[in-house]
Amino acid sequence: MYLEISGLTQPCAPTLVLSAGLGGLGSFWQPQLAALRKAHRVVIYDQRGTGRSPDVLPDGYSMRDMAAELADALAEREITRFGIIGHALGGMVAMQLALDYPERVERLAIVNGWLRLNAHTRRCFQVRQDLLLKAGVEAYVRAQPLFLYPADWLAENEARMEAEDALHCAHFQGTENLLHRLHALMSCDFTPQASLISRPVLLICSQDDLLVPSACSRQLYKALPNATLETMPRGGHAMSVTESAAFNAILLTWLDETASALSLSEPLWQKP
């Protein structure tokens, strides 16, 4: 698995792992890196089967597999305690890590996450899947920004979108890989176990998110025992890109406020 480690180099420096959404690429977090590197060791990675981590994903690929792969890749680099920031699918990876590796995860920030898939989000994913299977990769890629960004921001950044479309088509993760990852994402349900995650959790959502309604974060907020919810008024599903200054301010404030949580004297939850 391809990882990049940057920022502070001291062994005792707080470590943040950034996990992207369905696209899987660590480069998604570019607007956050400079701000986070000032006080943290920062890890970005390309998820298995995407970008610079090419692979053929197996049938039955699951969220638990995604969490295990990341945990193993970090352990190989002697990173055994960390906070994790996840966007959508990356937020699901974060929760799975907190449940499966409670001794490792210090705190979690989940951007546009959910307990279980919302009916509206399911419809959006089904439309995207149909586009991929019936119209092809180019149609899928060209439609993707409609689910990520507000309309006015898209119109103002048309040249950037055209360049990104070409890049994403050229480096597409592959239809089978995408479908395996999408199935893992759509089938996971944290309703039975969310209350077991007691470490600090920051939830950030956007009121104008077309893909994941902000109500999903409110539902998740009620289920997690130690959560903070921040709702941004605009920015779409990828508000960490479109409203990066406001997003970074929220994230940095919470990181400062939860710095004391870095002591792992107790696990996140006790197995019965």
C-alpha cells in the first residue's frame, strides 16, 4: 500500500492518518496538509486497488478488510497509535479501525459519514453504478463532480473539473475494483456497535451535501457516546475542498481541544 508520511518527525509527535472516500486517493486531502503538518505527523495513503496501490480486489471485499489493510500498512512503518480523519468511505474505515483495533485509535474525525446507508445515498450510488455499467467510465467520471461539489463552485471551476476528469479517466481504479469497494461501502452497518466507540469523535457535515444528507451525521451523533457535531452551511459533499479554510478551522480547533485524548490508558471499548 502506498503511504506518504510528512510533517513533524519526532517519535512522540501526534500522528494523523487521512482516509479518502470512494475515490481512494490520498491526494484528496491536499487542501488540509499544510495546516495539519505544523503540529502533527501526517499520513496519507492510496487505498488498495486505487492510485498507486494497484491490486485486484477479491469477491466479498469488506470494510473490515479495508481497516485491516490500513492497520497492517501502518504497523509495518511502526505507526501503532494515531488519530484518523475519514471522508465518507474513509469515515467508515475509521469506525471499523476503532472497533477492531481499539488500542491503536486515539480519536476520529468523520466527514459526511453515516451509521447505515441512507435511502437517498443508496439511490445516488445506484445511479452512479448504472452510469458506470451502462454508459462507461467517462460518463461515470464526468457525473462524479455533480455529487461532490455545489453547482456554483462547479461553474466557477470548469477548467479544473475538465483537467480532473481527464486525470481520473486515465487513472481509473477499474470497474470491478470500484464495484467491490462500493458494495463494501453500501453494505456496512455500524448501528449495533457505534455506542462502543468511546474515544472523541468529530463529525463534520454540510447542509448542501447532495450525496449524504446532513441528517446522517445527526443520526451518527446520537449514536456515538463522545461525539461533537459541526455543520457547515455550504460546501457540498467535498466541502474540505470547496470550503477548505472553514473546514480546516473546525478541524484544527477540535484537534487542539482533544489533544489530551492522546493518552491511551484505556481502550476504546471492552470486549464482553
